[in-house]
Amino acid sequence: MDFLDPYIGRESIYIQEQRTLINQRLREGWQPLQLVGLSVMATLLIVKIWNMLFNREKDLFSSLRDSFFGFVRGLPFIGAKIQEEIDSSKAEISQKMFPLKKGQKYRLKLPERGVPTDKLLEVIRKDYKGLESTDWEEGRCSGAVYAAGDENDKFMSQVFGMFVGANLLQPDVFPGPRKMEAEIVAMVTNMFRGGQDACGVVTSCGSESILLACKSYREYAYKRGITKPEILMPESGHAAFVKAGKYFKMKVVKVPLDKETFKVDFKKMRRMVTSNTAMLVGSLPSFPHGACDPIEDIAKLGKEHNIPVHVDQCMGGFVTPFASKEFNIPSGDFSVDGVTSISADTHKYGKAPKGSSTLSYSHPKYREGQYFTYTDWSGGIYASSTMAGTRSGAIMATCWAALMKSGFSGYRETAEKVLKCSRLVVKSLRAIKELKVFGDPSMCIISFGSDAFDIYRLGDILTSKGWHMYILQKPSGLNLVVTPLFVEGSTKDDFIRDVREGTAKVMKNPSAKSEGMAALYGMAAKIPDQGIVSEFVTGYLDAYYHTKPCK
């Protein structure tokens, strides 16, 4: 190494010479203010590129695509024309989405005097209850209602009436509903085989349960030194996880699905774990396709990296614990080492009236992250365990009553009926050669599409026959949730018959395209600018509150 001796020590001299040369050139061609401005611009550009690469909510391609279309829509003539078409379509949606019956109109002001109760009940029955057209009581409305009937409705009305004024924000004043909530949590954590540290809360819906789980794990990540927490979830995971990402500034990383099974591609999930991953997500089952993600593998991955694992069982939470071994439903409760939280809706297969769900944790250290406390308020010390402040004791009472009324045997009987019926429907759909069932649905959700025709046309036909189906995209499909109401009577047979006859009708002209709202889904999948699609959807949300007379 003696040949290097002449060069050792000269590097500092060389650096000094280059620095002097650069400073001299800059003094000759640039003013100090120009240098400052150039430095600021270069710094801002570097920060923007850094944020685009590493601090973005979406993947790089989506971010660049959105930036491009945002630029195009900012151009004077093009942007104005696009917006004009969007506004026109949104106005049409507002006019047609929620039609009233002939002669009906919206009430836009308070009545001058209160309406007598007997007359008011007549108005409600005629002008509001009378608007319903879907035969949901016979199970024709996929995934909307899980318990009905005169006996059930009368019982729940009686329970609701006992606690109609109860407010859980004052548990000392209304101790009964408080006790009920604590017992609901205990029953559900026991149902999911939680240990002595298992705990939880009752929420208003599955979305709130998911939001609170994400909030908890964000706080837990902060405690562990993670400053930019990420949610690692399957592409089929519920939209509420993406909602949580927006609300709580968490980056949502989506893992592709296996193209055959529609389960999360676990090998890819493993590779996508980073030092910022705050939680792993699996569904049992997923809402879009009814696929059961490999929860045991995901839980092991969580244990390996010390990452909490949330199992979304909002759909299957009151099915999986009661299914007998013959149905071969995978485990997804706290007996699976690594599972730290589970969301399960009591107002679905739990048969409680709408407005209740549960979120269970394996340990209180996770739950405390969802709590909110404010000790410096002039109104006193404030604390809440969920998103809401005031919560209805009546909703809590009906949820508790539903669990007690069904019991273990009641839920097992329902689970057995639903699972047997689901397998029957899957077999029948697979017998229709023009249809294809997505994956291998083993629980309560069945999704299907077609390579032979536009599946949305079949959806239109089923709608005309009184069925209310969920519409899927990417890939296009229809979604059926097999509810306890669906399995009773001839409903399942009527459905299979209508699907078979509808398919035969579509195949008379298989190249034709769908119309109406179903066509909007087909169009949405083809529009590269998802911002435009989002504006169409906001038009639907605006239409929900539309009260102007139809033209």
C-alpha cells in the first residue's frame, strides 16, 4: 500500500481547492439574493420529492396519476367542461335517486303546533313506512336485516321502552344499561376465548369498532417510537380501515389478494411489513368475497415482529364461534396466539337491533389507546370510551336482550342453518355454467360474476324481481349475504330460480351492457381519474339529503 502514501493527506487540500473554486464562480455569476432564492427552491423541491416517495398516503403510481389529473382539471377550458358534466350528472342523481310516491312532498318547516300522537302515527305509517318497496322481511335484502317478525319486534320494543331515556354518559344515574354493557363485553370476550385480561367495548357499528381499533394501535405505535404508523391490510379489507387512515393520519398499505382464492397473499404481506407497520389486518370473512384470510399465519407474523393483529369479524363474529367442526371454519379468536383484537357486530348475526357492535382486546394495554380524556376543561373532567359522548341506554338494553334471548344454543342453530344454506347456494350457482363463484366461500357471504356477459345486467334483473344485492367491482360481481331471514321458507329457492332464469334471459343478448346505477359501477372501473368517480359518489350522498321537488 506504499504507492498510496503520496496521496494520503491531500484529500483535505483538494476539497478546500474545490470549495474555493465554487465560491469564486458563484460570486462572479450570482447575486446573494439569487443564491438564497435558489437554495430555498431546491430545498422545497427536495422535500416535495421526499414526501411523494416516502410520506404519501397512496402508492407512487396513484399519487402521480392523481397529480396529473389534478393538473388537467386545473386547465381553464378542460377543467370547466369536466366540472360542468359532473355537476349535471350529480343533479340528475339528486332528482332520481330517492323518488317519492305521487302526491308526496318533503316537510321543510316545523309545524306551527304539535301534531297529536294518533294523527302523527298515521302520517308515519302512510308517508314514511309506506315508502318501503323491498320485501326485506322475507330475506330479499342482502345483508341488511338479520332478525324480524312480530314476536321479535314486539319484545325489542318493550325492552327499548324501558330505557328510552337512559344516557350512558351518566352511568351513576342509569346503572342498569352500564351493567348490561359490561356483561355484553364479558359474554363476547368469553365467546372469543379471551383470557383473564381480555376486555372490550360496545360501539355503534362495525365501522366504529374498526376505527377505534386503528386509533388504539396508532397510540400504541406512538408509545413504541413509531412516528408514522401504517395499517397493513388485504385489498379486500373493509373500507372503514381506509376511513381510519384518513381520520387518524395513518398510511394504509394494501396487500394484493390471491387471484384464485381471493384471500390475502400472505407471502406478499410478509414482505410488506416495515418498521412503521402499526397493525396487521385479516378478515373472517372478507365482505367483498366471503374469503377467510389465513389468520393463524397473520398472527404468527404479528408475534414475530411484535405487531398487533386485528381480526375483522364484523360479518362472521356470531357465526364462527358456533360452527361445528364439520364446516371446517378456520380459527380467528384469542386462542390463536398473536390475535390482539376482534371486531364483531351484534346487530348482524347477533340479532340485535341496528346500532350496536363490539370491539374486544386481548389486553387492556391496547384498549386504553381508544379512550379520550380531557382534564383541563372548564366544564369539568371529560372522558369517553368510544367515539360518541352520549350513548343510548335503550340500544344497549336491546343488544343485551338479543344475546340473552338467543343464548349459545340459539346462535349455534342459526350458524348451522346459515352455513348449510350458503353451501347449497354455492353449489347451485356453480351449476350455472355462465357464472363463476369467486374463491371458495365457506361462510355466510357469496360473491359471483361472469366471463360470458355483463354481470350487472343480471343484477338489474334481480332488482326488478325484488332482490336487493350488493354490487362489486374489481372484478365486477354481485354479493349475497345469507342472513337468517334468507334461509327460512322458500326465499333461497326463489333466489336460485331467479338467478337461473335471469342468466338465461341475459344470454339471449350476452354482449349488451347494463343501465342505471349498475352501469355507474362499470363506468367507474374504467375511469382513470378516481377523483371524478369520488365526485359522483358525493352526488349520491348529497342526494340523501335532497328535499327539492323533482322536475
